[in-house]
Amino acid sequence: MGSTLIVDEIQGASTAANVKLPAGCVVQTVNADTNTYTVLGTTTTFTTIGLEATITPKYNNSKIIITTSINTNAGGPNDSAGGGGGIRVVKKIGSGSFASFQEWGNDSTGPYNLYGTDGHFRSFVSLQLVDTASSLSALTYRIEGRAYQSGNRFTFHETQNAVGSQLSTMMLTEI
């Protein structure tokens, strides 16, 4: 015969940090989204695309899973030639400064992990990354983008011909 445990809240006897959960349990999730049309066609420095989320770990050794779906559109000037850009994930601990957490595909000109050779292309970029909390300080993750080279067309959250906007999302999960 099985037992049933019904509770409204679990509290540690002296602090919430004393409550132990089985390994692999989801402790908390935080979601963020944006659909603000963002153009990065003239800058070759990384710039926020408006997608950022903060989570404050309950345990100082938790895994933080960062999951994103980012709407992008890359191409050359006036969609007539090759071009594109790149994205990176930056992280801030507490009130510190943002620093690169994950970056992909660079050469001497710039990042090229999203690149079209003729005209332009749209893509949803899905990322799933894992970090480990080292303290109970808030962790803020932000997506940044930059054009491969000046004049490339690199946009985020765009629909056909920049009419309307598409949603990009980020979810942080503490395990």
C-alpha cells in the first residue's frame, strides 16, 4: 500500500538552503522574451538584442540550463550579396560586469556563425548551454549580436520585410 504526502509548502528547519532535493530536480525557472525589432547592420561591436534574464540560485553548486530561441535575419547590403553576423552569450554575476560566457565562429573580420552568401536568410537559432552556479549571487545572461562587417544586414525578431516582429525567448532553469 502506498502513501500520499500532501503539502502546501516545504521549509527548512533553519533555512531554505537546508531543504535537500533529489539530484536532477528542477528548483526554479525564469523566462524572458522580446519581439522588439533590432537592426545591427552598421555596428561591428557586440550589442544587446534585448534578450536578457536573471536567476538567483537557491544552491551554490546548482546547474543553470540556458535555453534560447532567437529569431534572426542575415544578409548583405540591400539583401543583394553575402553577409551576416554572430551572436554570443554574456554573463554577469551579482552587480559585476558582463563578460563573455559563450561565443562562436570568429575570424579576423568578425563573427560569422550566421551568414548568407546570396541575398539573405531567416533562421531561428536555438541554444542550450549549461553553467554551474558558484555562489548564491544573481546570474544574469544576455544575448548580444554584431554584424560580420560594416554594411551587412543583421536583424533580430523580424518578420517578412520587417513588417511586425517575431518573438525570441530565453529560459533559465536551475537544477
